Amino acid sequence: MNVTVFGTGYVGLVQGAVLADVGHNVVCVDVDANKVERLNQGDIPIYEPGLEPLVKENHAAGRLRFTTDAAEGIKHGQVQFIAVGTPPDEDGSADLKYVLTVAETIAQHMERDLVIINKSTVPVGTADKVRDKVDGVLESRGRKDLRFDVVSNPEFLKEGSAVSDCQRPDRIIIGTESRIAEDMLRELYAPFSRQQDKMIVMDVRSAELTKYAANCMLATKISFMNEMANLAERLGADIEMVRQGIGSDPRIGYHFIYPGVGYGGSCFPKDVQALIRTAGSIDFDAKVLKAVEARNEEQKTTLFQKIHKHYQGNLAGKTFAIWGLAFKPNTDDMREAPSRVLMEALWQAGAKVQAYDPEAMEETQRIYGNRDDLTLCGTKEAALRGADALAIVTEWQSFRAPDFELIKQQLTEPLIFDGRNMFEPRRVAIKGFRYFSVGR
């Protein structure tokens, strides 16, 4: 099948590459000429495990192409994916200008019947706005004879495992009441449903809400566990024991109940805020979601609060080694990352930072530029040299079994602030460290 994808971010690029890998002919369209040129040269602008070889292999085979020519893309695809960004507006609601711009562009150039697929995370009712936009342009062109369907097909990809999530989806949500569109999507996704039917077909608005509901549920689990961690600290309990105790209940499970310094990234913060604003627009008070957001914002300050308390507020002139800058492992994404909250608070207090992350160094440089109070180090060991304490913010695998003797030698004081509960407190204490973690 000929497929067109508008947008080459995490969602569009991964979806396009995976569809090409099963044999579809995919054209990805982006307005960023530099990005398109890089992609055509095999230079992948984002870090995502497994994505680079997938893109290069399918590009070389001719099944995956990149262009800035929207008309070419619209002429190519029987289905047109909209996978552009929906950044938060000033009030936290999702900004649909990019989605509607693509819809308008498709309507301006379409010369045959099409299926238009909303892959971007969009509020309930967006499909109606896309349909109205396309209808209006077709009417102005005098082409009301052209037929189209607007389908909601939300993505459920996790940064760091997006390729495998796309290749082996848990479910494929399709929001449509058109049998023609459903049949076309079944053909498109047939390679991913060979062992069992992964498709769940529903009305468009339910599909749009399903995406937000899923992310908000996961964000709620994280915020709930962080609230329990704060209680555990004050009650003298160990949140890691509590986690094992409740995770063994199959009704709860172990996923997303790890305490820490809050969630970040491009999805959870934005989607929780967007659903709160959607609720407000229909005079519904989303009390649970507001509490989830408030707890998360406060949780991001946890490490700084522990550091501030330990030093009794005397942080000026101190230097802190920070391990982990990306909002989660296996990505270079620093959007809404807890590391940013910690570093900015330390700088405000007059401290300096020596930081290391396996993938997010360039992104950190892009965000903060050259600062006298920030040193980006080439290794995790280099970040330790001469620092007064170590703070761990992201749970990269390479941090799990460090050389504690080396850490002790490099720091001016054997002191670790662990925002991800990477180590067992008793073990670290035996090695001579003062160790502050979350909920223990």
C-alpha cells in the first residue's frame, strides 16, 4: 500500500519506518528542509534504539522516502497520516495549528478519494475540525465530488522502545464509522495482527479520548506512588517494600509504580494538562487529574529539597555531579525532564553542576548553551571529579553497578542523592556513603 506520513518526529518517523519495513511504500513529508536532507543522507535527528538501521535499510531499498514536497506526498498515498506536533498552548490546551495546516494542505492538493488518519495526540473533537477544514477547502475548489474519511488512530509508543512498540503493538485503536476506512486500515495493519487481531474499532471520539485516558492513567499511577513514597519517608516505612507488596497483586501489577522524581517527556505532562483543559471547557472539574499534575510538579523538586536540607541551605560554591539528564533512559529527550528542575534550582542557589548522560549531552548543550556553572562531561566518572556530592536523576542501565570506591575517591564527601532508588541503602551504607533516596 502507498502511505504518506506528515511529520518526522518520534511518531511519524517510527511509524513510517516500521510500515516500510513490512513492505508498504512510504513517503514522509516535513516542512524542515534541513531535517529532510539529513534523513535522506541517513542522519537520524533523534535517538531511539533500533530506529537508525531501520530507516537506513528501508530508505536504501526504496520503500521509505523523505520530502518537503507536500503535493508529491498527497499524490502518493492512499492513506495520509497526520503525525505532527500538538504542543501545549499558553493555557495548557493542545495547539492544533499544525494538524489543521496539514489537513488544509491535503485538501488543497487531493485529486482522489483518501483516508486521512489522525496519528497525533489530539483532543476529543479534533476529527470533526479536520473534517470541517477539508470540507471547506474542497468546497472552495469546487471538488465536493472527492470523498474522504477522517480516522482517529492514536499512537501508544514509549520513547526508548518506540520501534518495538510499533512493530509489536498491544492494540491498534481505530476510530471510524466508515467500513471503507476500516477495511483499508485492516489491510494496512494486517502484518501486525497475524497471530491475533490487534485492532479495536470504535467511534472517533472514543478513540481520541482513549489516548488521553491511557496516558493519564499511567501518570496517575506514578503520582500516586510518589505520594506513597512521601508518606513512607514520614512514617518510617520503605516504599520499595511497599512497591513489591502491592505490585504482586495482579490487579495492580508492577508497571509504573516505581517512586522517583516525577515524570517528564513529551507525552504525560502535556496530555494531563490538555485533558484538564478539555474538561474545563465543558465545565467539568477534573479533580483527580489536577492532583496528579500538582503532585508531579512538586515531586520534581524532591532531590533539591533533600540537598537543600542536608546542607542547611548553604549551597553557594558547592559542585554537584549529576548522572542522567534525559527524562527517562534510552532517549535524548529532555522535555519536562526532572534534571532541568534540579539543575536550575542548584544554579539559583549558587551551586555548580558537572553532568553526564549517555545520550542527552547535545540536547543539554542546545538548551542551556555555555554556562560557567555547567560542565558537560564525557563520562560518568569525569562528572564526579571534585564534586561535593552525586545526584542520580535518570535510571540508565550503565549507572546500576558503579565503582563505589572510585565514586568515594572522586567526591569530596561520600554522599549520594538518588532520585531513582537505584541501590539498596544498606549496601551503600556499608561502603561508607551517606545515601538519600526516595521513600526510604
